[in-house]
Amino acid sequence: MIRYRGAWTVGTRVVLVLVLLAVALVPAFFSTYFTGAVALKVLWLGLAAASLTFLSGQGGMVSLAQTALFGVGGYITARLMVFEAMSPWLAALIGVGAATAAGLVVGSIASGSRVIYFLMITLAFAVVAYLFFSQVSTFGGHTGINGVFAPAPLDNPTLKPTAVYYVCLACCVVAYLLLRYVGRTPFGLALQAVRDEPARANALGFDVRLHRTLAFALAAAIAGVAGVLATWQTTRISPGTIDVTRTIELLVVAVIGGLYRLEGAWLGAFVYVLLDTYLRGLSGRFETWIGIAFVAIVLLSPGGLAGLLARIDEEVRRPERKRRRRRRRRRAPRLGSALRRTG
Amino acid sequence: MSGARGGARAGGAVATRLASLTNPRAGLRQQVSASLAIAAALAAVLWVLYKAFGEGLGSSGNAPQFIVVCLNGLSLAGLYFITASGFTLIFGLMRVVNMAHGSFYLLGAYVGLGFVEDGVPWLVAVVLAGLVVGAVGLVIQQVFLRWNQGQELRQALITIGLSIILGDQMVAHFDPTPQTIPPPSGLTGSVSLGLYGIDYPSFRLFVIGGAALIGLLLWLLIQRTRFGIVVRAGVDNGAMASALGVNVQLVFAAAFFLGSALAGLAGVFGGTVLSVAPGQDDKFLLSSLIVVIIGGMGSLAGAALGALALGLVEQLASVYLPEGYTNYSILLTFILLIVVLAVRPTGIFGRPE
């Protein structure tokens, strides 16, 4: 069996299963309020952040468009359910499809640009999407769309959050495994090559823009799913859900968690939602504190909390690491062999 | 900005060009999208001209309205240009994307409002606001950006964090209800244009003139002075300029001061024409981004052209889009961006990476 970099060791597997078990038991041990208002939000916010973490970690694209794509998914679903009385599942499917399509369009435009331009173009798209949804009356204008009730067991997220919680959890687990899997397919490895050396990958015959665009569309689909889940949990969607503040909030979540590790997305969401729920009341200037924390993380630990944990983990397992590295050195360089496999 | 990096950049450009030679589809795609873009722009211009002058040039037609809309677009373009010129100056020299630029704009507006309310004449207040915001920008550059030069993404993230803090602190310290700065005495009313008997607010004309003057001064500063020569040398090859005895750090600091001060100036202009309120920071950050993406990052002429395009398209679209579609005028801004990027990925005057 070939071991890829980042494949799980037995220890990591045990930890992941324990974490999943703990997360799965939240509805049984915590209050309805905590499950409905805190844990559920952690799940969908983490899912949205994971789409950004995937893009930045695998593709080197820090996108500010994820909130807007999240909004496209949520808005289309809400509109089809409320105004067209469509079946919620079909509406959700179309909503996610619309988010993916929007992702393809934005991705194909932005994929020609490097890091900084990419950041700016996606921010421009985010603001335009916000203004569009707040001005166009078919989407409810400034009030948005209210009364978006999910199908039967999920329709009362405030009083009976358990069912919604497990649906959300299942989506998160599937998305996590899918994004991890994609990162190890030939496509994912080529995407990393495109991230690290676009000119060289291009010379080897990889279509740089196509790889970036497809990755962007995949992340858009994930963001769209998060948008649908968030709309079902809050039973409404309004322009306030996707404005610049929310766009920056999602970036803050991803950066606090760590822009280069998928697990970081949920870790960041967990920390952010806890602070948001329990600390906002204590200090009138919550945003200032979040801003200070954000700057501190960017200055001190660019890998975020997940990067910090990984560093601690590495310290703990150092002897084992050294042995493995020695073994690895004898094999051909990993990226080169990956390129040969796909090419 | 080391020589190695410059070499890598040139290598990337060569590889890209090579790819477009070996891949005939890329060149064809570029040509097709360019022709389509030009056709779309022509159609839009013809449509506007038809709506404006379709009923003749007399004052009974739509010509007077067209002139007013164009002037509105020009004055808006003036505001966009003053803001974006600072943004593009900082980027062109230091490759720093200052995401706190919108916050600097709003800070300038609040400081200017404070001075004017204390009885300082408007023209003095605008200079003072520029100096205050420039000083704030200088401190931020020295503390947060000086030591991680070249790490573009990290610097952008730092300035995003700073803009969160600045935005929240401004809500805390200034009155968050929308206000306007009273214009200078003598520019409060309207003047007659002598055309179709139109009266137009004189301060808006002053904004157009002010933006043109600032643009001219910046151009002279960059093209005709020793400081400008040093700045251009720093842009082209920072390591070489440094080796020739130029204190590049001093030039960076001066440029950051100037760029921030321009945002502060723009804030006072904008606070007089539009309003001073939370949310304007995001609006002007966005407009600066769009202007420099269209015009090309780091280019003064690009900022002017981008500002003109954005201001005119915004104003014309809100009037001349077909009945029932005016709500969609915001999408047109994005379409403008798409069209320009499809034809020139680095903006109209942008240099390839």
C-alpha cells in the first residue's frame, strides 16, 4: 500500500473517531438551546469555512466569494420553496446546482488571476451578489425570504433541533471525506502542482485555469449546501446573511481555524460561535476584539489553531516522524510521481 | 522585490506567452472575447445615445437629462479616482493590497466633519483630514507591514483585520447616524451651465475639478520630480534602487503616507457630496477595487480610466437600462469587470505579473 502524505495514522484515526463520537452525542447531553443555536451553527459555518479552506489549502486560492455562493444556494432554495411551493429536497438540489453554476462562472473569470487579484475579484463578486439580492424584489429585497420550513422532521430547529443536527452532521462528515478524497485524486494532486508552480504545471500540459475553475465549482457546491442548511436552520434568509460583515466573518473563522487544514474550518467555527454567543454580551466592542484576535493569529500563527495543534502534535511524535522521513527519502519525489501518474 | 523574484516573474511571463503560442485556442479565445467585448460596448453606447438624442437635440428631448446624468457620473468618477489613486499608488510601489483603504476613507470623512463642525474652513479641514489619515496610515505601515514586505496575502489579511478594528472603533467614537459635511461657503448653491438652462450643484463641479487637479499633481509628482524618479525606480527594481543608495524604506513610508492621505482627502470630498455613515467604508473599498482591477493595479492612468468607466456606467445604467430592469444596474458593474478581465486579465494598463 502506498502511503500518501497526510494519510491518517492509527493515533489520528482514534482521535478523529472520538471527536466524531463526542460531536454526535451533543444533542443527548446538552440543552436544546446549545444544540440548536450553538452546535448547529458550528456545523454549517464550519462547512462554509471548509469550502474556503479547501480552496486556499489545495488550490492556493483565498476566496471571499464563499459567502455569496452560500447565499446563492440559500436564496434559490428559499425562493423555490416559498414562492413556487416546490418540494424542499428538489429545491435544495436546484439551489446547490445554482451555487455550483455560479461558482463555475466566477471561477472561470477569477481563475486567470493570482493570489491578490483573486482575493479582490472574489470580494467584488461578493459585494455585487449582496447588492443584487438586496435590491431585486423577486428575492424579497431588504427583508429577504421568511418562513422557509424544511421537510417534516426538520421543520422545527429551535425546539427540536436533533434531526436537523444529524442531517447537518452527516453533510459535514461527507463533505470532509469528499474534500480529503479529492485532494488525493490525480485531479487534487495536479491542483497542488498548479498552486505551487503554475508556469511549470502549464508547461507539463495541465490546463491551469480549468483546474482552478473546477476546484472553485466544487467548493461552491459545498458552500451552497451550507447555505441551504443555514436557511433551513434559521427558517429565513436575508441580505444581512451575506453582506460584507458576514464575508469577513467567514474569513475570520477560516483564518482562526487555519487556512491550510480542513479540520481547522470546524475548529475555527467552534471557537468563533462560542465567543460570539457568550462573549458578545460582555464587551460592547466585540468586533474590535475579534479584529485583534484575527490580526494576532495572522501575525503569530499563520496556520491558525489547527496549525498550532499540528505543531504540538509534531513535537509529541517527533521520534516516529524522523523514522518515517528517513524511509520516505528513498522513494522518488512525491509530487513528480504524482504528475507522472496523471500525465 | 529581489532580483530573483523579478527573474521568476519574467520566467512566468515567458512561459505563459510560450503556452499561448503553442496553444492556438488561447490566442483565439482572447481575440473572440475582445471582439465580443468591443461589440457589447458599442451596442451600449449606441443605445444610450439613441435614448438621449433620439428625440433631437432640442430642450424638449432627453438631451438635458443626458448632460446631468453624465455630470453626475463624472463627479462620482472624481470621488472614485481620488480614493483609488491612493490605493493604486500603494500597490504599485509596495505590492500591498490595503484592504483598510475604505476605513481610511471613512476616517477622513469623520475627521473632516469634526474640523468643519469646529468652525475650521472646509479647504483647511480637507488638508488636515488628509494629514491625520496619512499619519494613521504611516503608523500602521511601520508597525504592521514594514517587516513582512513581500508576503502579499499575509499583508492583505492584516489590513482586513485592521479594517474590522477601525470600523468598529469608528462606530464607537463617532455618531453613527448618517451626516453630511457642509460644503465650503461660495460652493453651496447651483450654477447655471448656460446649456438648456440647467442649474447644476457647484460643489459637484468642484469635485470634478479637484479630482482632475489631484490627478495632474500626482502625475507631475511621479513623472517630473526626483521623488517620482525614486518611486518609479523602486517599483521597477527595489533591490537595485536600494543598492544604488536609495533609502527604499523611506520611499515606502512616504508613499504609504501619501496613499492614505489621498483616502482621507477623498473621504472629506465624499462626505460632502454623499454622506458620512458606517458602510461607506465598504462601499469605497469596493469601488477602489473595481477601479484598479479595470484600470490595472499600480497605474495612475488606469485608475483615472477605471474611475471614469465605473462612475459613468453606474449613473448611466440607473437611468438608461430598459424599463423594469433598473434594479439590475448593479449587475452591470460586475459585467463591466468581467468584460475587461476577459480581454485583459491584468486590467487595461496593468503589466503582466
